[in-house]
Amino acid sequence: MTVLIIGGSGFLGTELVRQAVSAGRRPAATFHSRPGSSDGATWHHLDLRDPARLEEVLDTVAPTAVINATSGGADWAVTAEGGIRLAQAAAERGIRLVHVSSDAIFSGTGRDWYDESCLPDPLTPYGAAKATAETAVRLLCPHAAVARTSLIIGNGRSEHEQLVHALAAGTRQGALYTDDIRCPVHVEDLAAALWEITGSEASEAASVFHLAGPDALSRYELGELIARRDGFDPARLPSARRSDTGLHGGLDVRLDNRATQQKLRTRLRGAREFLSESSPEQT
Ligand SMILES: NC(=O)c1ccc[n+]([C@@H]2O[C@H](COP(=O)([O-])OP(=O)(O)OC[C@H]3O[C@@H](n4cnc5c(N)ncnc54)[C@H](OP(=O)(O)O)[C@@H]3O)[C@@H](O)[C@H]2O)c1
């Protein structure tokens, strides 16, 4: 199976590439602003806003499956239109598409947990763009997998961990919210689950998956766990309530992963479990 990782240079993409190379494969991967660091992949420059370049990359790689791990944030042309463009191309060429979506598609109001059957009700431009892309993927590519995920944590390198380190060290202003709840996932579990889904039969892969951990934590609680694991003093972390800031976006958004977990061999660990171990980069 030839797999193209779109967004292979990003945080999740780097782990997808690493796992493929460790398993003895040589994946094709794309970057936008800077090539990825792995020599084990074949790198292609791609801007999802450029339809001709997308066709060129697909012609060159001729993938049987594509994992879309890009993030264009709230940029509609990348996150919404780019996702739709890729879904159209995948449908025309009969390519299996695995599309990474986000818990930002949900408002966090009116329910405790969101399962895989829940439909988007986004509050932010980023959430709306992600919701638009995943809706197009589901309608245009009936055999596609939509994989919704939450805060992605690694071994010190995610944006969330870097923020905690900077706040604890006093090198950055800001605070961690005590009322902003998510279900973090470890990047290694997430990438392994995406590879498992990508390698499944098309009929098994055609679905919505919730690739999030089972533990719901506030960003402040998550920060305390990260600080402890990485040798920082959690007492130095500033806290605040996001509801006092007027910032838009869902406050309490919990992805229920139980139906997804029953389908997968890959275990999606909760943050309390994976953050109780010391970081490999600290040892
Ligand atoms: N990080 C989280 O906590 C989180 C939470 C929920 C959902 N997600 C979802 O998980 C996925 C991976 O997130 P991540 O944190 O790994 O993202 P990331 O580190 O920001 O990586 C984004 C990737 O998208 C590429 N990209 C950016 N603009 C592009 C464009 N115009 N055309 C083509 N590629 C472009 C980047 O390329 P360059 O680096 O070369 O510019 C990079 O490879 C995304 O779908 C995101 O929405 C992430």
C-alpha cells in the first residue's frame, strides 16, 4: 500500500512518518513551509490552496491511501477548501482518505460527552472550517475515515507542552484555564490508531472515529501533569477562568472514544496515564 501523508512535516505528521519508517516502510509525505526532518520519507512540497500542485503530487505518488494531517488553523482556504479539494481528488481517483478532524467542531454546550454520531455545531472560525471539511469528506468519499481528535501531547514537543514549560519558567505571560476541558491524546497513540485505520479494509475504515484519550481534564490540570513529568514546579503555573475572558469557543468539549476504542487494537491512553511516566527527553 502506498500512503501519502499530507502535512507530514507537522507535529502529528512527524510521528506518522516516524512510525512508518520504524516499520520498514518509506512513506511519501508533504510539507508546506519546511521539509520534514526524516530521511526515511520522500518529501513533496504542497500547498493545499493550489489545485494543480495537488494533482501533480497525486500523479507522482499514485497513493492507495492518503492521510490528511494538515492544519491551516482558521484559514478557510486551507482548512475548509483544501480539505474539500483533497476529498474531491480522492473520490475521483478511488484513493482511501483518512481525514484528521478536531473536537473544535463542537460547541461544548448542551451535552456532557460527544460520541461519533454527533454532528458539528462549531463556535469558532477554526471549528467551522474543520466541520466543513469533515462534512465534505463524509459526503464525497463514502469510504473515507474521519478521525476527530483532541489536544495532542507528546514527549515535550507539542505546542501545549512548550506553553506549560514557558509559563512554569516564567518566560511567557499567560495562564492555563481551569474551566476549559478536553480529552488529550498521546501523539504516539494517535498516529498508531491512524495507521491501524489506514490499513483496515475500506468497509471497516468508513466511519467517524474519536481518537481522544478517555480522561477529561482542564488545561490547568493538564499543565500540572506536564510540569510534574518534566521537572517543573506546577505551583508556578498561573491559572484563570476562560469564561471570564470573553474568548470564543467551546469550554467543555469531551470526545467519547468508547465505540472507537472497541473497534481498535491500538489503546488510546488517558492523559493521567501517559503523563505519569517521565518524559524520555527528561531522562
Ligand atoms: N495539535 C492539537 O492539539 C490538535 C487538536 C485537535 C485537532 N488537531 C488536528 O490534528 C491535525 C494535526 O495537527 P498538528 O498539531 O500536527 O498540526 P501542525 O503541527 O500545525 O502541522 C500542520 C501541517 O500542515 C501543513 N500545512 C500548513 N498549511 C498548509 C497548506 N496551505 N497546504 C498544505 N499543508 C499545509 C504544515 O506544513 P509546514 O509545517 O511545512 O508549514 C504541517 O505539515 C490537524 O488536522 C489539526 O487540526 C490538532
